[in-house]
Amino acid sequence: MKQVFMIIIVLTTILSCNKSNDKSENVVKVKTVKPIADNSDFGFNYSDFNVVQDTVKRGDTFGTIIDKQNIGDRRVFEIVKSVKDTFDVRVIRPNKPYTMLRSKDKTNKLQVFIYQPDAINYYIFDLRDSVVVAHKRTRPITIKRRSIGGVLKGSLSETLGNASVEAALANKITKIYSWSIDFFKLKKGDRFGIIFTERFINDSVYDGVENLEAAFFEYKGKIIYAFPFAQNESSGKIEYYDEEGKTLKNFFLKTPIKFSRITSRFTMSRFHPVQHRWKAHKGTDYAAPTGTPISTTAAGIVEKTGYTAGNGNYVKVKHNSTYSTQYLHMSKILVRRGQHVNQGDVIGRVGSTGLATGPHVCYRFWKNGKQVDALKLNLPNGEPMYGANKTRFLKYIEPLKFELDSIANL
């Protein structure tokens, strides 16, 4: 019986060790996020070297990194001096990767240093000869065209994310349509179509969105197209137009903050959540986290900034003799009275100062000195398209519109 008991203890110990080893292997696999670059990545055969890969730490400089390789102060000075025409050693930045190729003999001497400021470009410092040679190299970029479309299954960001498209495209689309579509009001089931190009490094590594060629979104039952076009071919300045050549850029942005939700609308009778009485609410409330940027919806002059018990921190902007806007309950004011601001400039940050139950901005709108509902106004548009430009535009967008319509079976 004693022998059986000892056998059980031994087996238990063996199984525990095996289980512990399995966990250790899993941890190693989790940590191995990025393998060593391919042998052809920088034009060197890694098997000929001892390879060290690291990232620049805060406080590191090109000189301190090289100096740690025990090559002597004089040698470090010579290296920095010899590469100055190719590489400014002051532009080394924290968290950027570098690779060191060392000799495989007992000296383990640094032979090559490679610094990567971004995913596309890298610098090679060849230290194998008495004269240091520095080169800048650029990986080949391939541009691939892609189209997606169908119906929204969530927010714009969620829909594009599910299609493995980088978030920057959602931000670009939101900016393009900021005069025409309130993206808070897009609904699941609304149709959309997008044609765009993407960058790939070495024809395989995804590097993000390059350009938006065309798009449409269904908004409140209407299809709104966006086509990039330069009316002035010599300047090449791109603006976005619908299928009739009407600009998407209006005098006012639809909202003062991105990706938020309306929590209270303009009304002459609302039960105030703080004062607990019925009163007029002459603005539109957009809820967002504290610190969210608040943008002026049109260019103008900052007419007032300040604080009141009801409004909290606020900014009022006069756009012309007809229109003014005001932004309330800010956590921080970022402009001063008399300052000129452009459409989309950040003038403050969302807060809950004054009479507010939570972080939001109350957006108020004046027309001819009277407060009105911004969501119900027909506001002026931007520069229209005429003559030869319109003829050229309509010819240019014809195949793009056909392709967009085919994507979503319009």
C-alpha cells in the first residue's frame, strides 16, 4: 500500500511539472508578438550575425545607443560625424525599433546598425569598414483598390472595423460628410458604398488607407454621394461633391463634436434636470466624455468667453451679421475674446460646469439675434460648380457612380 501511495505522489509530481511547462510555453508564445524580420528585410543574411532587436527608450540618443556597444568614444564621434549628411542623429525618437547586427566571433562587435523611423523607411549604418557608410532605404509600396458596401450593422466605425479597414477612414468620411450627415443619426440597415485605395508594404504588409475615390451613404431615406474633384486643375485642391456637382461643404458643420449622441433637443418646454421645473431649452445637448474636443461649426470671431452659474464655461462665436453660435458647460476654454477661428477649430473641451448633470455641450444657435433650432435650419451651401468644370466632373464620376450603385444594388 505504501508503494502504491509513493507511485501516486510521483505521478502527480510529473503531471504537475508537465502542466507547469505547458503554461510556460503559452506565456512565451504570447510574448512573441513580432518575430525577427525576414532575412531579406534589410538585405542582410541574419544567419551571418548575432542579431539584437530593440526599441529606443526615453532618454536614448543615437550616440548613447552606439556607445553601449563598447566601440570607444572616439569611434562614436567619428560615426556621428560621418553620417550627418545622410541622417540627423537628433531625430531618433522613443519607441522606434532598431536592429543591431553583431559579429559571431568572441568580440561580438557591432557591424551594422539599422533604425526604423516608420514602417516604410529605414536607415542602415554599415560599420564594417574604417569609413562608416549610411544609407536611407524605402520599402516598395503597392497601392490596391478596394470597394465595400451593403448595409450598416452598427456605427460607421464598427462597420468599417468589421471589414478590417483602419479607423482613419471613418474619421476621413466623417470629416467629408460633416456638413451633410449627422452620423449620430445613421441607423442600422442604412445602405452605404465606399471605393478607396490601401497601401501595402512589400506587396503584403498592410499600411493603411491611401485615398477615398467615392462614397455614398443613405441618410434619412436619401442617398448622399461624395466624389473628390479639383475644379482648379492647376492648384489641385480637392473638394467633395454630390452626383449633381453640388458641394458637400456647407457654411456650418452639422455638430460641434464627433461621435456623440443627442440627449436633449431645442424645445420651449422641458423639465430641467437640475432646477426641477419646466422651462424653455433653447439649444441642443450632445453628450460626450469629459475632455472631448468641441469645434466651432463655422468660421468667425470669438465674441464672448466666460463663466455663469447656469452656462458654466462657455464660448460664443459671431460668424457674420446673421449667425452666431454658443457652446456651454465646457471643462476648459481654449480661445480668447476677439480671436478669429476657422470652421472645425477646437475652441474648448466637453465638461459639466454650470447647471449640468453630466458631461455634455449645449449647442445654441442665433439667427438675426434670435435663438433658433439649429437642427431645423436650411443653412447656406458652399461654392457651386458651373460650365466646363461641371461637364468634366459628370464625365469623371460616371463610372465611379455606376460602380458604387452596383456595390449596394441601387
